[in-house]
Amino acid sequence: MLTLSRLFLAILALNLVDGATFAQDDDKKPTPATTTPTNQPRDPLLLPQHDQARNDAEQAYHRSDHKKVIELMSGVLAQNPKDHVALYLRGSSRIDLGAATGEPAMVRAGITDARESITIKQKDNFNYYLPYLKGMTNLSMLENKRAHAEVAITFATQLLSQQTLKGEERSNTLYQRASAYNAIQDNAKAIGDYQEAIRITPNHLGARVDLGGALAAAGQNAAAMNAYNDAVKTFPSLPLVYNNRGFFQQSIGKADEAILDFTKALELDPNFLEAIANRGFVQMNKGDYEAAENDFTQSLTINAAQPSVLGLRAGSKLLRGEVQGAIADYNEVLKWDSKNSFGHAELGFALFFDGKTQAALNEFDKAAELDPKLRFLLPWRYLAMLALNQKSQADAKFASDLAIPKEKREWPDQLLVYLGDKQSEPDLRKSINKDPKVADAQTCEAEFFIGQRKFVAGQKDTAKVHFAAALKSKSTQLSAYRGAKLAVK
């Protein structure tokens, strides 16, 4: 069980909003074009008294102040529901904000705005389709519904069939279709669209940045590295490209190179929060906990509203044995989101390692109540009850799980059945996955739980042997690894 899985997003690679083209020395975020050129007649649907509000909203969008955009454009639309620019800006910000906060309802509201803007002004407004495409793709990911992304693909394909769609408009549409292909994990088609967008518009930032990710997802690491290098060459003053290359470097085990990239990104923008957290994560994995925690603290100083970074700092503290500090950070995480199942699980691990077994069990049970799919907690919950001398109660509580047939057991079930004396130690070892990547983590957990079973039985010296064996693992972010490290100390 990876302790940072899903709750604490360890490395943050960034994507562009609607697909963008940048000059080589430009490091600004793209903004929608909303003003009417002076050599063209004024759009009668856009009332002149709202020009300032639209301009202010455009600047707010530029700063990613999506709440301000929504506020300003809602005011305009209350007076003029046919202001298609206001709908476009509000829709774009609703989609971006909803995607960032994980709110499908917000994304849906943005999609509605985007549709309305398209309906009002159907001609010569290909850019108006981009928020709609992005909204459907993000909705697909938020709701885990493939059909939404497929709608985006179909719609983008219809747009691309039009001969009048040329230049940047065409590359932007290709970029959005590629993003939709990414959402349904069709890497080959995503790669093709990113490459075509770059062929049409060589300085297309979105395609340059995301091509590397698509190639990496397809297992083409050498090509991915080339793509990230090309992005850096094209945009040498843009922090984003160094951050994303660092993300990739870390993922292929090049920690030192990743740190250099994150550091370069921070030289260009000292307040680039993602790069600060990313560098801290890599340093934590290298065992440089002090440097890692300094980065996490720096990031939190700039913006305290980052529960994921608080969780990372807690994990670093736990790894170096500062359990009380970790517990304090995990409690802070839950203040931001009391219904975060993974937050309760992480706090449970820290409490368990601190010897507060009943409190740990309460957190494990709360996490399982919030999300019954967290089966990795089964052996931990049983172990806590075992340590509390509640074996008979645990056997009753987990009777159905203990009775799962051998051929249907997943890894957490194997650990649970072992703890419940329904499987021998040799049989547990035989159930470890043969895939080396999976085997390392499962071996670590097997040694930890065997050690815990011995410890509960009073065989403390034998238990330490198994804890030491768990520490031979490379899966340093496992709760089992952290627990073994603390147990050996």
C-alpha cells in the first residue's frame, strides 16, 4: 500500500488550459482574445458599457483568478445574457476551476456556458469550441466516464474536417482532441495529434509539453526524453517545461537530474509552488529529509492552502522518526477536508507507529467507512485489533473477508488471511507477485506484517529480523517500510 497514493499527489506535472502558442521568450499564461480589432465593425451583441468588465476579466483569467472572472462575467450576463464573450470567459474559468478543485458540477456549468457562447455566435469563432472540448474531457476524468471524452473526440473530429480550420485554430483543436484521447488512454492517437499540432504550429506550448507525457505513458521513454528536451529548447525561459521534464526525470529514476530541473524552474520563478513541492518529494525519496521539509515548508509559507503538501511533509517527518510532528501535520490535513478517507488512513498509520493503537484503529475504521474500496486497510485494521487483544472480535468483524477463496484473494486479502492464522508464512510468501516491480512492495509488506505478528506474539527479536528484511525494499513510500524503520529504531 503506497502511503501517498491518491491522497498526496507526489509529483505535479502541469497541463495547459486550451492549447496555446507562445513566443520563445514568453512565460505568460495564454488568455482568450476578447477585444474587437479597431479595423472591424463593433459586435452589436457586446454592449460598450461592459468593455471594462470584460477586459478586467481577461486580466483575471491571465492570473488564473477564476473566481474573479466568474464574478465579473456573471454581472455582465445578468444585464446582457447574449454577451458571448462573457459566456466564453465564464465558461473557461468554470471549467478550469472545476477541474482544479475536482467539482464536476462546476465543470458542467462551464460546459453549459461554452455551449451557449457557441450558439449565440456560431461563425468565425473556432476558439469558442475549445472550452467545451476541454470541459468534456475533464468531466470524463472527474466522473470516470469514457463517454464524455468520446463526445469531445467526435466533436473535435468534426471541426477538423472543416477546410476553413487552419493554423493555430487547427493545432489548438488537435491539442484538445489529443487530451481527450489521453483521457481514454489511447496513447497512440494522442501522440499523433500532438505531433501534428507541433508540425502546424512549432511553438505550440500545450502540444510540446504534453507530447512527452503521452510518449512516456506509451512506454517510449527515449522519445519522451527527446520531446521534453525539445520543449526546453523551444521555451528556455519558461519554468513549466523544466518542471515537467523534472517530473519525467524523477519517474525514470534520475533523481539528481530531476532536482536540477526543479531548481532551474525555481530560478525562473521562485514562487512556482509545484516545482518546490516536486523538488521536496524527490529529496525525501533520496533520504534528504531536512531539505525536503524545507521545501514543503517554503511552499506552505507561500500558500497554506495545500493539504497535499502538508501530507508530504508529514510523510517526510515520519520517515525520519518525528512521529509527533507527522501526526500534527496529518491533523492539519483533515482540517482542510474532514471527509478525506486517505487523510484518515495516513493519520491512522502515524498513530499506530506512535503506539496509540486504539486511536489508529478509529482512524482506519473511519477511512474504511468513508470509502469501503480501501481494501489495503484490511490487514492494518485486523493488526490493530490483534495488538489490542481483540482477536475474536476481529475474526467476527472480518469473517467474510477471511473466508474469501484462495483463487479470488487480492494482496490485502492474503495479508489479512495470514494475520488471521488462516494461511502459513510460506504460503504468504508464495502468493507474492512474480513481477519484480510489484514483488518488491509486496515483499516489504509481507516482512512487515510477519514481523508484527511475531511482535504481538512476544517474539520481539525475531520480529526485528523481519523488520530489517522489509527495509531492504526500494518501496520507501510504503507505510510498511516506514513502520519497519521506526520499529527497528
